[in-house]
Amino acid sequence: MASETCSPSNKLRFLLGMVLFLLMNMATAQLSSTFYSTTCPKALSTIKSAVNSAVANEARMGASLLRLHFHDCFVNGCDGSILLDDTANMTGEKTAVPNSNSVRGFEVIDTIKSQVESLCPGVVSCADIVAVAARDSVVALGGPSWTVLLGRRDSTTASLSAANSNIPAPTLNLSGLITAFSNKGFTAKEMVALSGSHTIGQARCTTFRTRIYNETSIDSTFATSLRANCPSTGGDNSLSPLDTTSSTSFDNAYFKNLQGQKGLLHSDQQLFSGGSTDSQVNAYSSNLGSFTTDFANAMVKMGNLSPLTGTSGQIRTNCRKAN
């Protein structure tokens, strides 16, 4: 056994594994909470002020900015690719099934970018703005804060196919959800915590129509109330709150709703359906502090997914197009 452990082929495999590990972690290691402290000291306060203004104007925008970060990071990492408009040579991610007529907040990011550019031209990336705006949105709606590590750079391209395949669909069963998040390095517990983001925001009728007309794991009174605004045909873009209790407050009501079979999306209710995540839903339902702590930690982890750093990518002047 000893000779096998020390064989040249095993040594080589070990060294290659170490190199791969270091390369995978190098990008994250280059992110820093103080990245703009000297190059653009007012960047964070500028973003926070703009987010607070946008959320005060429309509470739903807080959920939209949080979702924008999620849909960015799950597609080839947190690189601002979701912000890119289509060009003659590239179809971006905005028309992907999970994003089309759904992802929003681009104008808020544009506003923040122009304000930051006037302060420090060519310094703050669009990807970092999206990451910070997500955190500030949660705080604006009464949720937890966390330290956003900074220094991401912006991609010059986007991927429609990756957006269609990597972003978890509202039709997924529990096993599919666990796999989708596991593919990005998250545990089932972290997946449940991140799903708690559905304690704010709204969803379109097209994403939950099948559930309210065909499924049995739903409170009948709740289903009936939703049908009034979501007919069996038409009205695809009619909105209903993901959290029927308090859709503009970042709390743990989402998990209490699941206990009462009042999850809006099929994927929501799957977290509390007699499966392996029921106990975690119960835990978060009874302990707000536990949920908000785990959510914040999971958001830091998500923000560190495959960032472009150093000389990779660029700092876009306009978030909608490569320089």
C-alpha cells in the first residue's frame, strides 16, 4: 500500500489536484472588502443611496435587484454577464427562459453606474455594483447585512444557453433543486436558506399556474384566492407575492407559509413536502436569527462564484455593452 501511495503517478495526480485547487481559489482570494477604499472611497455609499431610493420608490425593486445578482452568479459566475444587451454577434442572457419578461432592475444598475463613473471613471465594475445592490436591497427591506467582497471584473460576453440550463426552474422537484445548487457548490441547507429570498418579491402567473390548478399539496383557500388573478389561460404576466404574508419585508414568513402549504411556486413547496429539507424549513420558521445568519453567509458564498479578477475581463463603462 505504501508503495502505491508514493508512486510517481499518484504524486503527479496529487500535485495536479493541488494546482487545480489553488487556481479555483485564487480568484476568490483576490476579492477584498476594501477593494475600493482608496480608488473610489464613495462607491459603496453611492450604491446604497441609489438602492434605498429605488426601493423607497418601489418596494418590489429590492427583490428584483437581489434576483439579478442570483441570475448573474449562477451563469458562469458573478461577472455582470446578465446586464449585456444582445449584439449582432452575440445573443445575451436577457431573453433566456428564466429571464425574459421577468428579470428587472437594469435601469437602476444603469443609474448607479453613471453616478459611480462620474466619481471614479473606469474603476468600479458592473458585477460589483450588482453584488452590492443585492445586499443593500435586503437591508432596505429589513433583512440582514453582510460584507460584500469586491474586485470582480466584467465579462465581455454572455451565454444564453448557460442561462437556460443553470438557473433553477420553478418547476423543479426537491432532488432537482438540490442538484442545481450542488452543481454550484451549495449544500441542501444553503439551498433552503437562499430559497428564503422568496420572502420578498412577486412571481408571474405563468410560473405558478400549474400549481394552483393541478396540484394537491396546496392550501385550497390559498389556491382559490390566486386563481382570481391568474386565469387558467391568459394573464401570464399577472403578479402574485411569493410570500403571501409580508412580501416587502425580509423575514421568515416564507417558511411559515410552506408549513401551511402556501408556497407559491412548485419549487417552493418542494422544500416542505415530506422530504429531507422539511426539518430545515421548520428550523428557519421558528428561528429568524438562524435563517438570516445562514442566508447572509450563503450570499457571501454565492457572490464568490467564479469571479473575473486581476487582468481578466474588463471594467465596463456602460453595463449593457462591452467596451
